[in-house]
Amino acid sequence: MSTRLISATASEISKMTKEELLTSIKASEGRVVLSENVVMHEPVEDGITISEMTKASGADMILLNAFDTLNPIILGMPDQENIQNAIPRDSVVKELKEYVGRPLGLNLEPIDLKAEMLETRLEISKGRQANEETLKRAKELGFDFVCLTANPGVGTSNKAITHAIELAKKYFGGVIIAGKMHKAGGNEPIFTEQAVKDYIQAGADILLLPSVGTVWGIRREDLKMAVDLAHDNGILAMSAIGTSQESSQPDIIRTMALENKEIGFDIQHIGDAQRNRFENISELKKSISGYRHYIAGISRSVRR
């Protein structure tokens, strides 16, 4: 039986299988916080990664954004302090996992070149796209989970995400999170009941949906329907603040946190725009877990 993630030590987390990690999240009863970090952002302070700062702010899981599987760089790591002098190396993911003692994942983006766009498409490198090669690389590099979603302007579709889930099931083998935080530049619904069913059928382990109050026109009852559908089919659900509201006033974060918990989200994601407001990770964590679990989590040594 797994230890619940909010109480697990770094050594316990490092030994978890995919199934044990999912069980540990479920056992935490809606109190898990996932922080997203852009690896190509210059560190706020020299000699320390943004991921270490988000862990120290209360994050239970860490998701790397803009990480290139074919050019492995995480700014702030040794020999990767700045983009001008960074030396790519495959060991950097496992090194960061030792630094933070948390489950570590990455965004891989399912591109749909046929998607109808609402804005100019943003081109990204092959190493950031969801495909057979990058999913195999994610496994080799040591990631615990992948998040199949798309950044603003990249252009994806529910069909492309479903296909990426099928590829991840075949070539990655770890935990698969899938869904949209926003429209990512495309012109189709962020989710529908059928899209959720397709994700489940394809093999997603965790359904990603926008947080309460982040996306225009998405109501709490819509989110509740999708979360209940996920749970009824044996998978988990994660809310995502991916609209820069992660840098809003703390009371906004606290309101979102409690409403998301009431809906039934197992994980609450907070996006990368908080990097100059790390206290919002703490506010989110304290809101859904209380001060006790917050202070225990940031105090527990990675040597345990």
C-alpha cells in the first residue's frame, strides 16, 4: 500500500511504481499541488532552479514546461546556469529529481497542423512535441509522468491529444495526464463529454481540465460532469490554472482552490506565470491542505 503523496518522503517517492504513485495521489484526497516551471526561464537567483523554489513553496509534484527531450537543459542546474553556456546532458532530469525529491514530469505537446486557429501558430522544436521519439526519450530520461497539453498559440485538438495518449501508453509507460488548460490557439471546445470519453478509452490516467474561474464560458457544472466521468471510469482529475491567473492576488488563488476541491479534483496545477509570486503556490497548498501539511512538506528533507 502506498504512502499518500502529501506525506511521503523523497526515498518513498523514488521507489514508487506508476500504480503506487497514482494510488498515493488518490489517497491524498484532493490535497496535491502540482507546480509548472518553464525550464528556459532564467533562475530568479543564481545557482538554484525554479523547481527547487516551487518545491520549497509547497509543490507536491513538479511539471517542466518548454523542456526539449532532444536538448536536455534545465536552467539553474550545474553547467546549465544560463542559456548562453548551458551544456545539454541526459542526466539532468535524474539530478533534478534528487534535488527536489518530488515526482517530476514534462509537457509534451500534441500538434494538430489541421486545427483551425484563432491566432498565428507558434512553432516549437521537435523535442517538445508529443511523438514516438520524444515519448521514448521521456522514459529514458527518467520522468515519472507526461502531460499531454499545448501552450498558447501552438495549436492542438482533442483528436491530436487522444492520439498522443495512445502513443504514450505504448512508448512511455509512466503516468499520463491529458487535456487542455485553454484553447492553445485553436478554435474548438476545450473539452466535451465525448472528448473525455475518448481520453479515457485511449488510456489516460489523469484528466486535465481548466480550473474554476480560468476560462471564459466554462461553468462549474461542466467541470463537475467531466470530473465525475473520470472518477466513474477509474481515473483521476487535475485542475489547471494556465491563464496567468496564477500571478493574481492570493485571495483569487484561495477561492479557486476551495471551489476546485469541492468539485473533486485530485490534483491542483498552478502555472508558470507565478515565478515572481511563489507565495501563490503556498497559498494554494495551505488552502487545500492546511498549514500542518504545508509546513511538513517544505520542511521534510530530501535525504529522508
